[in-house]
Amino acid sequence: MIKRIFLCIIPVIYAFFCIEDVQADDLNTLSDAQVESLCAQVRTVNPPLSDLPNKTDQKLLEHCDSESLYYGIGQPADPIKARLCAFVEQRSEKDNGTPDGFSGSHILMMIYANGRGVHKNIPYAMHLACLSSWAPAEETERLEDLRARQYKPSTRPFDFCDGATSGYVGGICSSHHARLQDVELDRSIIDFQKKLSPNAQKSFQNVLEKQKKWTKKTSENEVDLTGTDRASETIEAEENQKKNFVALLIRLQRSDFPKYTQKDIIKSNAIMKISLAKLKKEGVIPNSTIEWNGISETQKTWERYRDAWGDFAEKVYPAWGKQGAEAWISMERAKMLESMAH
């Protein structure tokens, strides 16, 4: 038998707030009617006035980034400042309350669900879940998670991306995870560059600039964008290139040079020539958005990237040399083109 109960929470508003709910064997499952009822109950819930930014805060945080402040991206994490910033961002959200990115209501939902730098306030987190979810399945999953935390606190932090089901939110979350990953990858690149001589640093800076341009071009022109998760695919392509780049830097620091020779350059050039000819003839890769013009443009950017690596290796890593560096870059590119051509 299902029993109706009332969950009463006392946020810092000096009043009881009760949510009518059901106690059943499958506590985590909410029907569409229950979701609608729960959202109606929390529709008018607001945070305590003492949690809101004052006029001075609003002015100082006019162009803030709550995502960076909450997760500590490029700076120490500051949940209190992240909360104030998120309220500032929330004011610029669309009339329907749905944020365009990983900010504002999304950050506040996590802050109040987890009680980071503020008293935990599950009803307000539910209120935000009802307003800022892009897909019905996302809304339901977040509400189920939050409701379960009322019965039994979880050691797992509540995270907006855990409930992502739509392609749009998948793209937002992919971008978010990429930002987190970039912190570590950028640190590895900076550490590598610091250990180089001034002249070598200048040469490496050229490699780094060409790498960024090449990565941008290949993610723009050589990723199929037909699916609903296209934003995630593009971001993943960029991250994979950056990971491969950092992986090579780590090998160089260990003097573990990729073992390629002139024969490998000849072999990779032959593969690229055949693949490029086939791709040019087809014009467009079937059932995709990838076109020859984009591939051709990307190839020219890659050639400048390859040359930069060759010049850098010749000056800084003579044991590997220009030939070894260009062979490695060429073999990797040949695999990419061969895969697109088949």
C-alpha cells in the first residue's frame, strides 16, 4: 500500500516548507503527474534574502564566471563567490528561466543541493530543476535525485551533468568537462615550456600556435555534425588532439622519442596522397557534413603544424631530429585521412 507523507524542510527562512510525496518500494521513480505536482509545490520557493548579492556585489561581479568559481577553473574554488556570481548571471537568463550555458541557475541548483558555502536548500534546488531543465527526462531525473537526498543524504555531490539526456545539454556538459580537463593539460604544457631555454621556448611557441590552429580546423571541418550530439563531438575532437599533443610532450621529457624514419615519411605521404585524392573525387563523405573543401583547408593548416614540429625538433631534440618529428606527425595525419576515405 502506498502511503502519502509530507517531507518538511526548514531552510533559513524561519518557516516550514513541506513537500507532499509518496513512500513506495521504488522511491526513485516519479511519474509525469508526480513531477508536475512536485514542481507546482516548489514553484514559489525562493532563496533566503541574505544569500543574494547586494549592489556592491552585483557591480563587482558584473562579468563573473560562476562555473570557474565553483569548480576552481584557473583559480581556487570559491563557493560563496560562485553563489553570488550565479545570482548575477541568473538575472540575465531568458524569460523562461532556462540558462544558455553552464552558469546561473545550473550552478545555484548544485550549490543548494550540496550545501556548498550555504545552508542546504533542497526545495530551492528542486525549484531550479523544474525551471532550468531542457528535456522532460532531465527534469525527472534531477527531481528523483534531489527527492532521494531528502530521505537519505548522499556522499556523491549532486551535479547538473549527471542528469543530461538531451544533445544540447550534452554539448554544454562536454564543454564543461573540457574546461576542467584543459586546466591539467595547460599545466602540463606550461611545465614543459618552462624547462626549455629562451630560444627553445620561442621555437616551441610557434609549435603551440600552429597546434591550436590545426586543432581548431580539424574539429571544424573534419567532424560529422549530422547528429544531435554534434557539439559534444566537436569538443571531443579538440580535446583528443590536445591530449595527444601533451602525451608527446611527456614522451619528449623522458627522451622517449617515437621511432619513425624517412621510410615512414614516404609511407605516410603515400597514404595521404591516395586518401586525399579519393576524398577530393567524392567531394563529400557520404551521410556526413564533411566536405572536400574543408579537408583541403585543414590539410594546409596541418602542413604548417608539421613544419613547426620539424623545426623545433631539429633545434631542441637533435637525437630525434626534424625527420623523426615530421614522420610522427605525418603518420598520425595519414591515419586520420585514411579513416575518412574509407
